[in-house]
Amino acid sequence: MVRRSQAQANVAEADTPSSGKRRKVEQQKEGIARPSQDGQPAADTFQPRHDHLWFSDGNVVVAAKGMNFKMHAGILSWNSGVFKVLLDGAQADGGGAETWEGCRVLRVEDDGTSLAELFMVLYDGGRSGFFDWKKSIELFHLREITLLALRYKIQHIVDEAVARLEHLFPTTFTPDRLGVNSFIEGIEDFPVSIVDVEHLVAVIDLARRIDSENPPAFIATALYHCVNLNVRYLFDVIPFDGGAVALSPADRDLCLAKADSMLLYGYVVRQPVTGALEKPLCPNKTCHAALQSVVCKWIRTKAFMDYCPLAAVSVDLEQPSPDHPDRKICKGCKTGLQDAIEQQQRQVFEGLGKLFKISTWPAPIQA
Ligand SMILES: [Zn+2]
């Protein structure tokens, strides 16, 4: 009994040394069950068993909800600090630990199907494609594995999920990946496929679950897109993968509060063009008329009232207005204005961390 208590203390200690007791309670809530059943033999024979993840030379039976696995303790411990603590605890229990046919038994409350996905990534990440960027992963799937990896503290899987999401929500200024809803375009080529625009909420939720106080930096770009989301998605509970996700009240308030900043930035990034109407950059009257057409188009299409200052604004300088195909911006003005717009957008982008209070954002945050 003393030994068992010590093993439990070890579990808590490995999680957060300063709050062992609290963590232990949380751990029970989260359903990471203790391996020991006080030496009682298993009442069942661990059915159903996973087709592949039941190794004849395995030495630990992991009994999850609806599925059982016969795994290798060394591999689980090597990948996961939590498994290590649980398995070391089982060992420390000596004769007190539950065993079955010479294998240690670890009972967990996780869904067996989800846990199988995690084990497949641990055992054969390549074949399941988790570490192969040529294979796109659906957000549902990525989230399912990442949440389990967080629970079992498997950092390299969490890091991989972050790297994939950073491709859709860049943390360095990448204009071609900052268009309106650019995160759901190009599903084939993207390392994560997001089916519906409102699933952005699940991305933000995942970032907060990875670290609520200091979330991975890509959350700033995700929050930027979220400002442009239909406002009902900020308040609704979004159906997702058989469950539901919603923005936290704090993130919702952040998105609502920053909408006016986005409107302002929309004007700021277009300012080089509107400014050129007041102070012409060249004496060419046709060039000036072409710039007038561009600004007219922005007014007509309410471009000054959108929340996407990082969208491809410069592209409007490329095409002459359909109403006035003869009006073209001269080459020198076009290049100069496109550079000026990009400079403004870069500044807006670099300020996203400060705007959304994301301490991990790579650009410097000025006080
Ligand atoms: Zn010009």
C-alpha cells in the first residue's frame, strides 16, 4: 500500500512538481487510470484486440475503451513521459500490479480508436503519413492525435502538428498564404486540410489546448482570419468531428475588439494608392486616371470595409478597370506602389502578435 501511494506521488510529480495533489485529481478526471488493480487478475481476456497493435512480443497490455493493445513498454516510455511514469509506477508496485499472462496491464479511459491512431503514429509515423508532408492530414485527424499527444506528453507529435498548422497560418510574412480564407484553399497541397471556414475555431481551440497562456505563434494568424469570420461563428458552438468546439470568451472578445483595427489597417495598406491621388507620383495623366479607377473599384466593392488588410491588395494594380481598359498604371508607379503596399502589410503582419497579445509571436512586441 505504501509502495502504491509512492507510485501515485511519482505520477503527480512528473506532471507538475508544484501541484502534485491537484494534478492527481485532474488526472483522474481526465481518465488516465492507474495501472494497478491491487494484483487482481483481469476479469476478461482483453477483447476486442487491435488487428495490428497486438504484438506477440509485447510486454504491456493497454486496455482502452472499446479496444485493447499489446504493446512494448520501452517504446511507450521512450516516447511519453506519462507512459513512463505509469509503467515505472506499475513496476514499482511489484506484485501489486495487475498483470495478464506475464504482461503488465495498463487501463486507460481513452477511446480505443483514437488511441490506436496515436500508437500507429508512434510505431509507424511514416506509413500513416503523420510525418510525411506529401500527405495532407484532415484537421479532425490532426486534432485527435494532437490532443492525445498532449495528454501523454509526446512533444514531437505536438511539434509536428504545430509545424503543419504554421504552413496554413504562417508566422513569417508570406503574402501568398495570407489571402481571405487562404487556410481552406489548396486542400490537396496543404499539410492540413480544413473543410469548412468555421473550423478555424477548432484551430484556435487546439492552439489554446497546447498552451493556453503562451499558445503557439500561429494562433495570431488564425485570430486574424477569425476577425473576418461571420460573427455568428464567434458565438456559436461549432459542430466538429462528432463533438463541438467554440471560441473561449476571451478569444471571442479579442476578435470583436480588433475588428476596428482591421478596418483601419485596410485603409492604411491602401494608403499609398489613395495618397498618390493627392500627390501624383508621375506626370502621366493616364496613369493617374488608372489609379482613380482602382480607388473607385475599392469604394464600389466596399474594399475599405473588409477585415482582411493582408489580402492581395496589390493585384488590383495589375488589371486595368474593365470600364476603362485603356487606363493603365505606368510601370514605375505600379512597382513603387506594390512595394509600398507590401511594406504596410508587413508592418501589419508583424504587429499581429502585439494586437492579439500573443507572447510567442516571432516579431518583436514593443511595449
Ligand atoms: Zn505613373
